[in-house]
Amino acid sequence: MTVPETEDPVSTFSPPTEKRVIAQQTARMLLEIKAIQFNATQPFVFTSGWASPVYVDCRKIISYPRLRSALMDFAASTILTEIGYESIDNVAGGETAGIPFAAWIADKLMLPMQYIRKKAKGFGRNAQIEGEVVAGSRTLLVEDLATDGRSKVNFCNALRKAGAQVDHCFVLFYYDIFPMVSGNMRDLGVQLHHLSTWRDVLDVATASGHFDPAVLKEVKAFLDSPSEWSAAHGGISNFDSDPENVGTGAGGPKAGASAAA
């Protein structure tokens, strides 16, 4: 009797290529490691002044090796499908949260990497960038998440000033609730790619049956009308000068905001 060999589930992992499956798997993983939190009774109030019943911290991913490996497989699959196999020369991470993800993606795609500071350090056209930039190199900007996309302007401008060509940006998580995003990214000349959104998270959370339906109802109300929801719960109703602080680990909830964010 021949006994079939057992296979290593890690080494034989094959990432899905269908976008909807990737989105749902990503949402499920973020919920599993509690990178996403819900609190409708004590909304998160971020340093920007924005009030929200939801909070995402993609930085938690770095502490979960198997999960992050799967997500980087999803990222590589998404990038190769939506951008192409030979359409990127470099990967650049935005300070700070984008740097580890840029490094892992660059490794997956076997590409050089740089990272971009939020502010220049020193002088010259490369003062904001660490790593070698080749003039004309097609560079993929990587960050952990995107809200309305305006913070990408600083990073893209720094790369372009150094001679890079920047047409694409990849994020693990995209809010996808603010209508101005498509116009902002179009004005920037950059196409945004992502793994998952708040709608995907809400779908997965609802289907799981593990979350209070009343809380999820408030989350849906926020996603449908974020400005109105924030204003009604003591927050601002428009973006400040640093919009990517909204709902991110970097901007974070204010001290004393709802629990444990």
C-alpha cells in the first residue's frame, strides 16, 4: 500500500488571483489579529479630530510571520495582475509604515527598493530618499493604507524630483469611502491598487456572526456618510492638512479616546 506524501502547507501555498477572494481573505486576516477594532459607543477620536467607529492598524501585521507572508503573496499577485510582470523597476516605501511592506514586496518581486522620508534630510534631489534611484526607473510606491490619497503627493513628488517615474501606488488597505479619491489620484497621475477595503471588512464581519449587529449597523452608517457620522459624534467633518492621519496607526486615536486603540 502506497501512502501519499504529506505536503508542507506553507511551501505549497498558492495565493488566489480573484480580487474578491483576496479582499475577503485579507479582511478576515486583519480581523483575526485584531488589527481592526469596532467601537460605536465610544468612537475613536484621532489626532486629526476625526471620529470613527472603526480603527485599522496595519503595522500589527509585521508581528505575524505566516499571515504577513500570505498577505505579501496576495500583494505580489495583485501587482503582477493589475500592473504587469515587467512594468516595475523599483519598489519604494513611504516613511514609516510603508517601509517593511515595500521591503517584503521588493523581495517577492526580486526588485530594488528605496524608502522616502516625509521630510528631506540634507540637500540635493535625493535628500528625501534612501537607496539608489535610477533616472527614468518605473517605481511602485508602497504604503500601508490610503484614506483620500493626498499624502501620496509628497512621496510621489520626491521620487519624481529624483528622476523616478511614478504611475502606481499599492496599499494593503484602502478606505474607499471618500468620493474625492479618484480625482485626487487622477490629478497626481497615479493609479491606486489595494487588497481590501472597509466594505470588505464589514461583509466578512457580518457573515461571521461574531460581532454585535448594532455595532455593525453603526459601522455601515459611518461608511455610507463618514463626514456626517463624524460630526454627529463630536469629530470634524472634513480633512485637515494631514489627512492620512485619519484612522491610521500613525495618526492613532488621541490619548483617552476609546479603549486600547
